[in-house]
Amino acid sequence: MGPGGPDTGAGRSGADLSGIRCNRPPTASVLPAGARAFDANDGNGNGMTDEEFDAFYVSSFSLLVGQVYAMTGDWNEAQDAVQEAFLRAWGRRGQLSGSGSPHAWIRTVAWRLAVSRWRRARRGLDLVLRNHLHEDAPGPAPEHTALVAGLRRLPAAQRQAIVLFHLCDLTVAEVAQETGVAEGTVKARLSRGRAALAEHLSDRDEKELIRA
């Protein structure tokens, strides 16, 4: 992998993410009962039903935790942030559509929550949720910790772009939309991030992240 920018039509990642995903999804009962007390305005009825939301939670929690973990490098923080994002999503499930991009919404909110908590922690604030561990979410496989360790060395913006493009399989345009920046900015972050990451990963880890 060279320092040049990625080809938006080729070189898509074929990385095996099993090591940075929970091995089994949580049951619907894991969603705290308190979430049901959130204001749930179903709007015009085009959003998710309760059953659809529960199914979305069960099928997506593990995947999203793995993706946010790759962005943050902190397994507990990733679980907490995704859990909180789902709690917020429950309150607006009437506006979420299974045919839209609910994964992107959860992932974006979780990322912002994680960044916000990190900044508060840097200012010395106590984070109550930081040490809360999801019972049904075992940690990542040891063989994948080197990859995440390498990602943690990157600036946050580059790390986010790398994860969204190579691990979440988003296009440059989709990454730009999710992060709120121009496509040229995304390409620059990918180019610089990949070049920096190559210095920290072994050939095996690098090939695992990005396979032609």
C-alpha cells in the first residue's frame, strides 16, 4: 500500500472484521427499559415500528460496536457510545427508516459521543458510562489489536475516514456525506492516513486492512 490516494472504484477492502465485532449479538432485552420512557413521536408513520427497531438493534449492535471501536481504539467506550446512540435513536425511531441509513445515523452519533467524552475526560471530568461493560459483548480477538493500535496513532479525522472507507465499505462520496466534508478532503485524509498507517503496521496487518 503506497501513500497515493485511493482509487474510488478499486482496491476496496476485503478485511475480515470478525475480530473487532462482538461474537454474538445482544438480545432485544439488553436495550434498557428506561429507553421506553423516551418521547417516541412516530410522526407520519413512515419510520420504524417498535418491532423493526428491536430487530435493527439486535442485528446491528455488534457490527456498529466493532466499527466505532476501530475509530476510537477503546472497546468499552465504543460499547457505551453505541448504546447511548441507540437510546437516542429510540426516541426518534419515527423518523428513522430501515430503507434509509440508520446505520450511518447511529455510527455518526456514537462517534460524536465518543469524541465528546474523550474531550471531557481530557479536562478531568468523570465519565460514569466509561467503565460500563456490555455483558454480551466479548472483547476483540487479540490478532486484531495491532490493527486498531495502528489506527489509534492516526489523527482522529484520518482514522475516521480510513475506517468508514475500508472497514465500513462506504464510497468517498458516502464518507464525505457522513463526515460533513468535501470529497477532496476525504481523499486527502485517506491518502495521508494510509501512508501513516503503513509505517505502523506489519505487511500482514496492512494486507488485512486493504486487499486489492
